[in-house]
Amino acid sequence: MKTIAENIYYVGVNDRNKKLFESLWPLPHGVSYNSYLIKGGKTVLIDTVDISFSDFFLDKIETILDGRPLDYLIINHMEPDHSGSINLLRKKYPNIMIVGNRLTFGMLEGYYNINDGLYEVKDGDTLDIGSHKFKFFTAPMVHWPEVMFTYDETDKILFSADAFGTFGTLDGGIVDKNINTDRYWDEMIRYYSNIVGKYGNPVQKALRKLAGTDIQMICSTHGPIWTEQRAKAIDIYDRLSRYEGLNGVTLVYGSMYGHTEQMAETVATALSDNGIRNIAMHNTSNSHTSHILRDVFNYKGVIIGSPTYSNQIFPEIDFLLSRLELREIKNRLFGYFGSYTWCGVAVKRLAAFGEKMNWETVGEPVEQKQNISAEAQCLALGKAMAERLLSEQ
């Protein structure tokens, strides 16, 4: 039994078996599904967990309640990894009052055929249960339309749905002050870029709503509870949702026979020789798109290289471009290069991509035919990107 504040309990679970989150994103360190139980004058559960862990989850709740009924379930997010146990919870506690907003209830009926015992709240509404008073902030499209945050005015705790969450299980400790959080920061950026990344403007609106709120603890539905490092978690979300990249370059390439890879190595050398220290290189045949997206969100500069493949761009690069376009990432500096044997197409496709994204093109694009050296042009491209990045310092 994990207590995070007086009469507030962590009843979440770890999933160490799932390989892909949303059947898309690798989980090398698993993931947690976080839920919280408040045992005051009334009893309140905030969110549930994936249905595959419902038995363990319900046993934890029953143990803590110790014979008391469960009075309220607050639903901050209806995604099945958090709402999956609602039906079973309702069967166990048939008189529970379910708290959510109008959009929540539409999904609740659609997923679980539940349409009674509902308590609707709107943005700014409060719920006073005696020992605790909750205020609700709607946060649409962070990252589903029904999302809301629940703020416990009594203990200054923000229950933030998926916001400020990370990939990775909780290995013993659940609160940041009790664990080494180093590995979670990259996973927070990867989580944001993969799951939330398209919705920068809605995240900014949600952060503005929270401005001035005294938040002493952030309880997300994934990853650690933030207390001592809550400001860092908020800063990361603020920076990423403003599409503000750090001073560095994500250098991505596809290569069939090694020629485009050698071009990438030359560009990277020029970046380093001209003062860029943060260089994230990815061969799309080896790096999962999940990690590339993380680095594109994290760094200001993006350089992409591709061979021409059957009069098209290299398939793995094409896949990446579609994922970048989907997220509508803004304010990046863009360079590109490519190679071909008899008909060059890749560089034209990369040029069109940069224009569609409205990214600033830096340097001259490089197109290499066969193995005819383009070393000087690649060095010039890397140098131009380095100089442009450093000019903003």
C-alpha cells in the first residue's frame, strides 16, 4: 500500500509485458497505469487501469476501503488504458457516482454502455466532499477531447490525466524524491512527442489555465509522481508544446549501399567541427520512429538524407516524413541531402516536405550521383547548419 499524502493512496499498476504502447511505440522499460484513491469523509477514486490488471487493481481498492463503499469515480481520461476497469468497478460498487464532463459521458456510453449514476462537471466547477475540495479544469486535446485535470485544493495536488506522464514502470518507489528519475526525462519527451505532440496549442491553453494555481504535487496517469521536480516536468511540457528546440541537430538518413550513410557521416563531422555538441544520428533501418520523433521535438535543427528508391524516396524515410507531418512540428531549421544512381527523386521529395512543414531551409541541399564524391558539399551543409544554430545563442 503506497500513501502519497494523508488518506491518499496510489493504487496503480505496472505493465512489464506490453511491448508496444498503442501497438506502435516500443516500451523497453514497460509502462505504469496510475490510479489514486482518496479516503476521507467520502471515498473517491481518480481514474482506473487497463482491464488486464483489473483483479489486482480491485483487490487493492477493497483492502484500502476496508469495508467502506466507494462513493465517487472521477474520470480524467477515457483512453482504455485508464478506463478499462470501469465496468468491473461499477459491478463491484453499483452505487458509485461517476464524475466527468459531457464528452466523457458520451465516450462512457459508447465504450461501456454506462449512462446513469453520472455527475457532470464543467470547466471551473468544484466538488466538495468535506475532507477534500476538487476543482476541475477541462483540457481538451491533451490528448483526447474529453480530457480534464482534477485539482485537490485541500492538498494542492494536480491529477493531470496523461499530461506530464512518461513511459517506464515504477520500480518500487512512485514519488520522484524517492527514486532516481534520470531515465524518465528522455521517456517523458518521447511520450510527449509520440502521443501528445500534435497538440501543442491545446497544451499551451491548459498550462495557461493552471497559471497561478498552487501545485505541490503532480499525479499523472503514467510514470512518477512529481513533487521536488514538478517544475522541471512543467517546463518540459511548456517548451515542447511551444515547439522550442534545444541547440542541437537530429540527423536522420536511410541508406541501401552505404553511400547516403557516408554523406551523413560527413555532415555530422562538419556539425561537430563547427561547434555543435548535441547531434542525434539515426539510421531509419535501425532506429525506431519513436526515438527519432523524440529527438526532432528536442532539437532545433533537422537534417534528413535519403537515397532514391524505385523513383521514390526511401520507404523508411517516407514513413518518417508522414509521422512528422502528422504532428505539425513547427519552428525547425531544415537541411537535406540524397543520392541516386540513374534518376534523382529523393531530394525533390525532401524539398517539398520542408516547404509543407514551413521549416526554414539552411544551406544548399546536396544530391550525389552514384559514388561521385559530394564531400565538399556535405561539409558545407553541416557548417551552414552549425552557423545558423549558433547565431541564435
